Amino acid sequence: MIDLLLLGTGAMVPLPDRPLSSLIVRSGGSLALFDCGEGTQVQMRKFHWGFRRLDVICLTHLHADHVAGLPGLFHTVANAGRTEPMIIYGPSGAAAVVAGLRVIAAQLPYEIVVSELSDGDRFDFPNGLRGQVREADHHVTCLVYRIELDRAPAFDPRKAEALGIPRPQWSRLQRGEAVAVGDDMVRPVAVVGPPRKGLSFAFLTDSRANESLREFVNGVDLLVSEGTYALDDYEADPARHGHMTIRQACAQARAAGVDRLWLTHFSGRIDDPHRHQDDARTIFAATDIGEPGLSARLSFTNGYERLDRSG
Ligand SMILES: [Zn+2]
Ligand SMILES: [Zn+2]
């Protein structure tokens, strides 16, 4: 299962009621943070998901509204008692930026390992989630993250018993290995069902909409996407700034066949993003206007469920 919590939804600068865009994800007791602008740790404290188990931080890009919260957060994670290494993923240049920010957070009781990713790279989280990145379409190198949790195929214990397979061998079959029973080899296909759809989400900010991204986020259970400018605010010139309007974000989500869309990274030009809720849903019905505290669980049994309230 994967729990997701939107910590903030702002772009460029934090506002009193709109902290900067950031997402925290919990799975198997391990936390991963997606972007860390100024003040992100304040939002983490507000929602009580803890600090010590923050194993991974994924940075989309190196603009201040996505990274300036790191040094303070490093100290807070240290104060929470972390001693295990923390991994930071980000685009080319992330190691230099993190090293620069660490000048003011030099003494930490845990190691920080920075891994720079480029288009198409895949990586594994310590809790079994799998990640992949695609280059976004912004003015600087920026990564879109697609994260998956695989679901093991169904195992049929009655068939395994009928074939006389000892119980200690069952997990090997579930992992796809053949096992010896007497003189025979039993292959997984004898006791394991067909592949089953896992869980997936994507974090997409900051970017223009494009075909490559539609293909990359295709079919995810939840897409967290920027919708920086108001529905039809083309005066803001989203293409020049490397962003999307809410209309473009919703159209992209629909074209990509995602199940659910959370919008985030709203410009200060939008007074109240919720005013766009109804119009956004006429473009893509399963759209939620993001707000701090919006949270949901993805599970194999129940799919998508809101954690903060029903909706
Ligand atoms: Zn931004
Ligand atoms: Zn940016």
C-alpha cells in the first residue's frame, strides 16, 4: 500500500495559506519526499508523519522553490534520531546544489548520498517501490517521477499442496523460481496465477505539457501534476515560463488515461485555486484541486481511497 499526502501547493514563493509544492509518500514504514521548498518541514510537522524514517528525497529540479528547504530539514531529521544514510535523487547538478546547501548543515549524524538521474533512469526505494524518471519540458533540466509498487501474482495453496510442495518452498515459487519435488521440477506457472496490476503514481512539476510526458504517466492510479496558471490564463504565457494552465494539465491527464489527478504548484496569480474545481472536472472528471493535507491511500484491495475525507 502507498499513502500520499500533499504538503503544499504553491509555486515560486510560499504564501501564508499556500506552502510550496511538495508531496510526502509512505510505504512499508518508509517515507519519501518529493521536492523540498522553503518551509516544507513545517508542513511535515503539521501532519505528523514523522521525520526519522525519511529515507529518500526526490528532487524534480534545482529551482529554489523545490530545494531551499533542505538544510533545515536535514537538521530536523537529525534531531529526530536518524543515523541511517539518506538518499537524494535529482537531476544533473543536484550533488553540487546539495553540497552547497550543506555548508550550513555540515554536521549530521547520518550520511547523505546524492544520486543524479537522467532521462529513462530507473531506481529502487528501500521499501520495494520502483522509480523511473523522464525529462520534463521546463527551462532547466527537470525530472518527472513515475513510481510503481508491484503486486505478486496470486498463489494457489491448494494446488501447491496437491503437488506435494513443502511449505518452505512456496515463497520461492511466488518469486518466480522453480523448485525440486522429488525427481520433478515444479515451475511457478503450476501454482501461480497470471501477472496482476500493481500500484502507481507520478509526480510531474514543473513542465509544459507534451506527448512524451503523456506517454510516461500513462495509466497511473494517481497523477500529481502542476497546473501553475488559472484555467485559461494564457496571458501569463505558460509556454514561455515552462508551465501549464489548469486546462492543459487536465487535458494531459485525460489523454494519459490516469485514474485520478491532483493539481498543485499554483501561481500567486491564482487567488483561489478551488474556484477552478468545477471547470477542471468538466475537462477531466477525476480532478482534485490540491491543498495542504489532501491525502489518499493506494492499496491492492481497495484502489484509491481518500484519507483526509471522503471524496
Ligand atoms: Zn516551481
Ligand atoms: Zn521551476
